Amino acid sequence: MHKHLLAAGFAALMMTSGVSAQTLNVATAGDQNMVDYIKDYLGPMFEKKHPGVKVVAVGTGPGDGGSQKIFEKLDAQKKSGAASDFDVVVIHQKAAGTMVKDELLKKYRDALPTGQLVTRDTATNALGTDVSGYVMPMFHSQTALAYNPDLVKNPPNSYAELREWVKQNPKQFGYNGIKGGMSGVAFVTGWVAAFGGDAAKLEKGPYDPAVKATWDKALADLKEFNKNVVITPGNAGTLDMLNRGEIAMGPVWVDMFYTWKAEGKLPPTMRLKLAAPGMPGQPMYYAIPAKTGQEKLAAEFIALATSPDVQAEGIVKRFNWYPGIDAKNLEGKLDQAAWNALFADITPDALANNGKPFPIGPYFNDILESYEKNVAN
């Protein structure tokens, strides 16, 4: 069923791309909310500012698989010498690096009016691949420690403080290991970055398979740490246990945390802490295919999508995501209640300093393998 819908979406884009130079075709990986965001919010706004232009959006599916479908389409068209069906694509980090290496994207960000509004290294480094100029972050998802202030009066500021806190408060911290959700995976990769040696090398490479042998002490400490924690059933499981008071603290996705609070599924007093030296998150990127014939229109669309006003209203208020551009650029664009809701616990400076990318692919895989071998057994 999904394959038929996807094929129909591609066919619609192919038809519209040949009919009018004023049709802007946008393909997005991710869940349906990504398609709806472009179709119902960004598209109409862009069309109003560009009379005669029609924005057509199609989704290619969630996760890295959705980005892979975009890669396959662009790669096939490049090999056949055909123009791209897509004018703008929304993709994950992993695919972005591959597409840049394979020359499937245009280098456009340096000329973008909003291009200088983002300074986080995720705008230039996609899991170890230099993507400078080829991508513009749409938003950043982020992990952090959620805690109940009624039970945790002085939350730990760092992984080192957390390790000591857990010793003093056994079974009050919970995470899902590396099974059933990426919040637990994020916590584990953050632990290795904090205690395993050269964190910058994990994020930027180059890859050296011998590095994982240097994590033995950090992983032995994590196994000991796990004796005093609760292993939860997943992302939602951690939040659910926090809600029921079964644990007092645990790593969560920030957007999920705020959505649960808004829906009344978490006490309104729950708070967040972004532990030093950092916890990982990941962006979604806007990019422009190398073979589009509408680079100027595509760049104008991305400039609108990454403007402070749209990032404030569309990204922060609608989805509880962190903005793709640096959060300081949103000051004055959000009402005080919305600003406080997202940035009271994790300030823009804290996000810039301690919001980290996941390790590059080979190190990421090594961390998961090492956890299974040295911690989970």
C-alpha cells in the first residue's frame, strides 16, 4: 500500500515538474507531519509571497529509509542524465553526507540570507562528512535529562555528577539501554563521549577501529552504573515511568517531553537538564538537488523556511522542536510564554554548547556493539 502511494506521489511530481517552471516540488523524509507542515503551512505561505507558484509536497517515509528513497531517485536521475523531479529535499544526516559525496546536491547555503544564522557544527558536519554549504538545518531534535524537581532538588549538571547521584539514589534513574528507543542510545553515546576519551574524534573522525579498545574503563563503569538504574521499555516507557513516579530522572527527547506535558501526560512541574559535556541530537536538513532547474526558487523557499519568524511559529510553537537556526535569533519572535516553555530549562547558550551530534557511523556502530558485549551481558 505504501509503495503504491509513494509511486503515485513520485508520478504526480514528475507530471507537475514538466508542466510549469513555477511548480516547486518538495520531497521530504520523515513522518506524515513533515508532509503536512509543508503542504498546510509552509507551502501556502510561500505561494502567497510568490503569486503563480504552486508548492507540491510528497513524503518518502520515516527514518533513514525515507532519505534513502530520495537518494535513490536523485542517483538514478543523475546516472540517466535526467533533470531532477525534486527542487527541494528534506533529509537526515546520514543521507546528506552520502548525497554530498556523490555530488547530488547543490552548494547553496553560503548565498542564503539565513545561512549565517546557524553556527552549530551540524550545519557543516553530517556524521563525519563535510557538508558545508550544501545543507541548512530545518530543526534540531535533542535529548536531555528529564527530572522531577519534587524528588531531585539539585539535578546533576554533568555525566560525572550523574554517576555520583545514581550511587546515592539507586533505582531513581531510568533509561532504555540501547533497545526500543533512541533516547537510551543517545545517553550511551553521550556516556562514551564523556568518559571514553576524544569526544571530538567520535563526532568528526577520522575513524580508527583501535579506538574502541580505549573505552573499556568507561564501559565497565557504565555496567556498574546500570546496577543502580532501571532499564525502561523505550522512549515512551521512560516518560511513562517518570509520570508514575517510578523513577525520578531519565533521558528523553525534548520534543516528546514537551508534547507529553502539553497533553497532561506528565506533571507540569517536570523539568529538563542538558548534562555537560553534552548529549546528542540530530537535525533534519533542507537541501537542493544538483539537477533542479529551479535553484533560485528553491533557495527562496528554504530562506523563508529558515527565517526567524517561521522557525519561531512553525518549528518551535507547532512541534516543540528546537530551531534549525541558532535559538538566539528567535528572541523577540516568540511570546514570552512560548520562549519560557522551550528555553527556561535549556537556554540557547546551553543548547549551543552542550547539544552534540551523534558519533560518525563507524564509531556509532562500535559503541552499540561494545555496549552489547561489555555492558548488556
